[in-house]
Amino acid sequence: MRITVIGTGYLGAVHAACMASIGHEVLGVDSDADKITELAAGRAPFYEPGLADLLRPAVRSGRLRFGTSFAEAGAFGELHFICVGTPQLAGSYAADVSAVDAAVERLVPRCARDCLIVGKSTVPVGTASRLAAVVAGLAPAGVTAELAWNPEFLREGTAIADTLHPERLVAGVSSARADAALRQAYAPMIEAGTPYISTDPSTAELVKVSANAFLATKVSFINVIADVCDVADADVATLAQALGYDSRIGPQALGAGLGFGGGCLAKDVRALAARAEELGASDAVAFLGTVDAVNAARRRRAVDIARSMAGGSLRGTRVAVLGVAFKPGTDDVRDSPALAVAAAVSLQGAEVRAHDPRAAANARALHPQLRFAPDVTGACEGADVVLHLTEWDEYQDVDPWALRAVVREPRVFDARNVLPLERWRAAGWTARAFGRRIRPGRAEGPRPAAAGGRLAPVGGGSPRPPGPQCPSWCLRGDERCECW
């Protein structure tokens, strides 16, 4: 099929590359000339694993090209995907759909053939119904233009797989013709067994925001339980494991931690609540305000813990930050909990040295007061507290014995609850995480030696003989060790 993709940001660039990779002829259109230049050269303007590998061969083959002309798009396409952004409206919780409106208004009058306009952007329910009338009124004489809605379900870091091997396809259509066109566009996925749900446009619009609201609720729920575990001396990781075996609940999104961020989840939760209020159903979704508030509170709680670990004040301390992207696998720092915590710690007087394998440049542009190191060791040099804020795999593989040699004080707060903190404790670190009972682990790896070959204590004093739960000489050298 001859497909256009209007808007080549995160969603549009990925969708265009994937549609070309399964054999369609694709034209991507965007008003940002610099972005178009990058894409036309086969270069991804942002980091997404696998995207550049799809772009280069598709562009070289001629199946995928990019431009800025709506007239060219109208003359070329039979299927037009609208993939522009719908950010939170300034001064409101509602979604700003002005870019969607503008894309439709610029494209439809230039359509030279019968076509289907397909919205993929996340919009408030009722948007498709409103725009269907706009499309019908703007279509040139002799051209039949119809509107459908096909929500996206991309996750940053796995967007290519999510597009080429989706968990489901949802088509909000008003005619058999529109349904047939979308089935043809996604034929390889449907033939591979992907569930295809054909419904009305309003239901399709609600599917995306409902999925994100449900996911956000699950994340905030386990974070509330983590706080209960903190005061009840229970372990949220074990609790979540037990919950996950319940087939009605499942293990996904039950990792307690710093909460959600990025360009979609929080925005969609707020937009759903705002639209429900417009429709007179605000009481039905009142709980979404609590979900949002719980998520915001995680960031404040993380700063409080960092300050407590630093002795009650962050002023004059050096804090190492591991990760500033809102999640691993991306360079996106939009509404990043990690970056928000790093900035808040800096505002409280700490010197922050951060590391992120992909997002340092984007974070530096937003918060130039933060310093960035090229590696983990550089970020942690002389640190009083180490904050693990984005769960990149490489941080989970860090050797706590080696890192202990470069910090000023061996204190680590794992705000993502994924580090092997028992091992860090065994290496002499004071370790904290949300809702975790962290027991001392067996000492591993090289250990610093004191005079006479015995283990050097961390907190001063002399090494103590083993207690009832301690497999070797106590590393702390004082009564604070849990084995005593």
C-alpha cells in the first residue's frame, strides 16, 4: 500500500520504518526540516534500539522517504496515519489535540485520491467523531475521505517489536471499507496471529487511555504497598512475587520503585480524568487523582531518603546519580522521575555527578547545573550517597567492592529495587530501597584488607567475630551490623 505518516516524532518515525520494512511504500511528513534531513539520511533523531537498522535499508531501497510537503503526501497516499503529539494542555489536565486538528486540516484538502485517514495519536474520546465531520467537509470534490482510529501501544525501548509483533491491533472504524484497508495494512501481523479487534472509533480511543490508566494504577498500588512494607518490616519484592503468581493479577508492573514517567502514562491518566469530567463522569474516575498523587510522591520520598542517608542534610554533599532517562532503553527524559530527583537533590545543595548511557545530553540541556561523568566510576568518585534511579542493565552488573574504593561513604539507595543489595551489603555498603528487607549477603569478590590480613571495617573500630547470621568477620566493626 502507499502509506503516509504525518508526524515523524517517536511514534511516527518508528511506524514509518516498520511499515516500510513489511513492504509498504511509505512517505513520512513533518514540519521539522532538520528532523526530516536526519531521517532521509537513514539516521534516527533519537535513541530507540533497532530503529536505525530499519531506517537505513528502507531508505536505500526507496520504499521509505521523507519530506515536508502535505501536497506531496496528499497526492501519494491511500492510507494516511496521523502520528503527531498530544501533550498535556498548558494550565489544564486535558490533552492538547491542536496538532491533530492541524494535520487533518492541512492534509485532507490536498488528498488527490480516495483515502483513509487513520489517527494513531492518543486523543480524548469523541475526537474521532468530531474530526470525521471535518474530514468529510474538507475532502476535495470527487474524493472520498474517511476517518478511522487505530491507537498505538508502543513502549519506548521495545517500540520496534511492539509495532512488528504487537500484542493486539485495535481498529476503530465506521465502514467495512475502512476495516478492510487496515486489515491489508497490517496483514503480516494478522497472519502471524496478532489479535485484531474491530470496533467503533470511540471505543478505540478509550482503549489506549484505559490501558495506560490501568497500568498506572497497578504501579501506584505496589508503591503504596512498598510504603506499608517499610513500616511493617516486610519485603515488597517477595510480596510482589507472590501476587504475580495469581493469574488474575500477573507479575508485570509489580516492581515497586520510583514510579512512572515519560511522555504518555501520566499525561494519559490526567487526560482521561479531564475528559471524564467534561462528560459528567468525574466521580467514576476520581481514584485516578490518587494514582497520580501517589506517583508524584515517590520522587519526594526518594529525595527524603537521600537526605536521610546523607545525615539529615544534602548541603555540601556529593551525590552520585546512576541514570536520568525515564526508563532504560531510551534517551527520553520527558517527565523523568530520575531526572526530577537528581534536580531536586541539586537544589537542596548537593553536588550531583550523574551518568546515563544514553540520556546525558538531553538531561544536560534541561538541567545544566548537573555534572555528568563518562562512566559509573567517574560519577561515584568521592560520593557521599549513590542513587540508582534508572534500571539500566549495566548498573545491575556494577561490582560494589570496586565501587566502594572510589566513594567517600559507601551508601546506596536503589530507587528501582533491582540491584543485588545483599551483595552490596556484604561489600560494606549501607543500602536502602523502597519496601525492602535487605539481609546481609555472603561476602564476594576482592575485599579490602587491614593490618594482619583481617577485613577492614567500614565504620571504624576493629572487625568483630562472626555473629549468628554472619558468615565471616563483620565488615562494619560496630553494633549496627544486622548480624548482631
